[in-house]
Amino acid sequence: MPLSQEYESILGFATTLVALAGVAVIGRTVAEAMFHRSIPPGGT
């Protein structure tokens, strides 16, 4: 049955999407943290 192979490819695709989303969220969080840290509070 080609169903298992199709399911496997879909699962791999979903895993890749989740991994990319996780990396994007972590990278954005780190970037925001560093960005806010480099600017003194109250300074515009």
C-alpha cells in the first residue's frame, strides 16, 4: 500500500514545518531580547 509512504512524506513535511517554525520563533525571541537589551529603558 502506498498509503504508508504518502503518510511518511506528509509526516516528514509536517516535521520540517514545525522545526522551521520553532527556529523562527527562537531566533525572533533572541533577536528581540538582544534588541531590547542594547537600547536603554526609556530611550526612544
